[in-house]
Amino acid sequence: MKKLLFLLMSGALCSSFYAQKLEVEVCGTDELMRKHYERYPEQKAQDDAFNLEISKLIKSGKFSKTINKKQVYEIPVVVHVVSDGSALGTVNNKSDADIIAWVNYTNGVFSGSSTSGMSANSAVLPVKFVFAKVDPNCASTNGINRINASHLPKYVSGGVNDDNTTNAVLATDITALGMWDTSKYYNIYVVKKLTSNAGALNGYAYYPGGSKDYSFMATSASAVNKQTLAHEFGHALGLRHTHEGYTESTGACPTNTDCTLQGDLVCDTEPMKSLYHSSVPSSCQTGQINPCTSVTYAGGERNVMAYTYCFRDLFTQGQTDRATAQLLQYRQSLINSPVASTTTPNNSVVLTSACTPSSITNPGNFNIGVTSVKFGNINNYSANYKQATNNFYENFTGNYCAGVSKTTIPSGSATTLTVAPGASNAHIIKAYIDYNNDGQFNETTELVLNQSGVSSGSFATASVTPPATAVNNTPLRMRVIGEFNGTAVTACSTPKYGQVEDYSVIIERQNLLAVDNVAKTNATHIIKDENSVYIKSDLKISSLHIYDASGRLLSNRTDIKSSEFRFPVNEKNTVLTVTAVMENGKVISKKLKF
């Protein structure tokens, strides 16, 4: 699928009440979006561009064909239970069993399970929450993190309210107490109470693609049979409310002359009003006439993303297609996050010491930094600088376990380095490799990437060929810097708004005299064997990486250490790129059609 354009970071504030399978959702999206666009007008333009690109794909008939409707993508979550000091197992400090049951129920809503009350006609939202198995310190976890906020009197008395902190705290006061890397974990905060100027709220979540990416849920909505979390994660996948475009003041229906660009941007959901304003209040509207279509409601009154008094029991195929497209475009880091597995990458290495920043000049949430680095075997996603986590310097060497951060590259040929910037503002991106391993970075001979004007959705790239004088077969420090465009940047300068990240690289000298012998004795074969990728080599296989046609990483095995390996493939009618790294550092790639 043609690469989608930039997507706006936005949010939705929602409240709900559940009783006898009637759940009320009220969201303050419009007001929140108005404030957001005032602060980040460039993101409104990015959102419009994204929607236009999707519209073109839909109208061309290519959009639905690009979506794999059989794949279910696992999203690692951490649930932060924020207590007010109450005893474990009480309503404001729920037990692990309660949290697990709630998340499992939500997975049932995603999958269309009848045990979750979903209609047999519901499309599947192709995601599944899995609790993180590794925490940011590489220790095992059950994916539930407990935060005691009893030292915040306003939280104890009034919970969280971003509009009025007279008797409440801000959400950022809570995230400052604990936030796990949003590029690796989807963070869900369960708080005792959630309110705004609009009244009591039950939850909110942010759309993908921005610097804020988490969900807040009131404890009253965090239970089995509550569908608010599924509704909120629908927003986290970019879905709008089904009544998007409805004007409450005039009662006007959403404009629907182009369903790909108006309303909720989905063509198989009927245009409708907020059903909280129907002629029969507090009553399910099934069987009633939809005033926006002049025919009986066709399921919109039961949509998970609707404002309705009916039990919400379905998603449409158009919603799942749009959600999947945005998932694949903006949440690759979550789909492929190693924290969902107990088997973590081995990045153990000892490097020569070098200068490291001890502070940042202008701490703030300017969305500047580095969000991904790809170089040889290095394939690491990260969050740009955030004041809450103070991550102006990230050392991804040594005991780092949430991504691949070391690689071996050849001495005599080029390796492509690709760096993605933060979520907002133009960046200058620089990268260095300490080729002579002296703990310093020469601004002329060791600067391997220097690119200005790099904006969100684009990349800084360089083709890196080590000089003949580079130290071989020894781990070398690679430094990557993302900073506000126009800022004077050196390898050892203190970050002004952005971020510094360190990785490790081994340069392997190629033995040109032994080429013939290598060709004869170090043969490696990568073939399709029925429904599997089969690799057999004279050397041991160090790691294996398999990508689908869209570039999505399907497998990232770093612990093979065998001369033979088989990987089952469930994908159909697709081309896979298989890359094997041998024990001598040699990289072999082959495309296979399944």
C-alpha cells in the first residue's frame, strides 16, 4: 500500500455509565481538538493530508485489498493502577485478577466474541491486548504497575481533571509518577475519578501518530461488561465517533456527500446524530427511523463508536480497515515490541567511555528527538524527548532489552542508516561512529549523517562505508542526535530541546583473499519448504529477520545459534523478505513468494 501520510496526534475524552447493558458515552473531542489545533496548526494540516490519502485509496478500490483481514496484531499493554492509598482489591486499588478479567473482556469485544455480547455481524477489530512480560528495567512483569498517589491530596479527594485542578490533579501529574516507553508499551492508567468541565468522565485516549499516546480510565469503567476501553482504543486506532459532524446546536445531521472525507470517514457506517438527543431519550433506538437517512437504523445505533442508549455490539468492516491501516502505519513499534516476549534481544557489549549529556537546556514537550533507528541489524523504536520521562539521553547499549541496538557491518561496503525524527517540528539529525575507538567523535571524519529540515513522517538517511583506518572486530559507539532544526549540534553538546541516543557497531574486515574458499565452504540456502521458511548453512545462524511485503517485521529471532532453522508461515499470497545473519557477520537476504 502506498505509504500513508502523516497522522495528527489528537485525543478524545469520554464518559460512560453501564446499567443493564445500556452504556452511555459522552466525549469532549471537539473542544480538545480545537485547543490542540490552536497549539499545533501544522498537525491539522497533517491530519487533512492523511485523510485525503486514505480517500484516494478507497476511491481507487485499492484500500480494502491492501488490508490483511486474517492477521490479528498483538499490542503489549501496561496497566498502571493508580491508588489513593486504599487496600489492594478495593474499588480504588483493583486486584490483578480484576484487571486481567477486564482486559480479557475487552479482547473479546475486539474479536467479536459472543461471550462479550458482540453481534454475529460484527467485524473483527484486528488487535489483541497482551500484558507486557518485561518492564523497562528488563525485569519480568505481569504487565500491571501499581502507583500509590496517596501523597497527592487533590488526587485523593478529586482524582484527575485537566480542566479544573481546584480539587484534582492533572493527568501529567500522574504520568510523571510512572510512564513506560510509549513506543514499546501501550500505557493504560486506571484512576479513582476522571472529570472535566463537561462533568464526570470514564476515559480518554489519543489518536496515533503524536507525542502523547496513552489512555486514562476511571476505575468505575474498568471492569468486565464495560466497553469503554474498546471504544477508547478505537480512538487510539484513529476511529471517530459515528456521529462525527453532527451539530448539536442546530440538530443538523452530518454532511455525507463524500463518506471518505466527511462524518466519521467510514462509508459503511450510516450518518447519524448523537443518539443521546433522540426523540425517545434513555431508550435504545433499534427499530426507530434514523432522521439522517429516513430509514430504520441499520446497526449504527449499536456501534462501539456510537453515542447510544443501546448495547454497543459491533464494528463495521470499514472501521476495521481504517483502524488496521493506521495501526500498520503508526504502531509498528508496538506490534513488533520485544516486551511482549520473555525472550529479549541480547545487546550486551562493553564500549569505550565517551561524553554523555547530564541535562537538557529547555525541558518541555516539544516532541523533538529520535523515534527510530535502523542500521544493519539495529532496528530500534523509541519515544522522542518527554519531560515526564526526562529521556534526553538514551543509552541503548549493554543491558538494553527492548529492541535490537547492536550490529555488525562490513568494512568494505556501504550500510544504510535510517533515522526517524520526533513527532513535531523540523529537526536536524546527526550521527557519529567512533571509528578509532578513542571515546571521542571527530566532527569531520566520524560524522556519518548530517541532515537538516527533517520533519515528522520523513527520514534522515545515509549510506555508511567505514574508512580503511577504522578499528575492526571491536564494539564501537554510534551516537544519534535529534534536535530542533537550526540548533548548533555537536557530538558532545548538551541537548537544547531534543535527544541523544547511543548504539554499538562492530566493523568486520572482509577477507578478500579467502573469497573462493568462503564461496565453497560457507554456503547458506534460504528456501520455501511447504508453508515454512527453511534455512540451512555451513555456518551457525546468529539471527533471523522476516518482513512481509509492507515492511512489517514478522519475526525477529536473535537466539538461534544453529546451522538449520525452520519458521512456519501463515501468510498467504504474499512476498516475504528473509534476512539471515551468520555467526561471522555475513548478511544474506532472499525474497520468497507464499
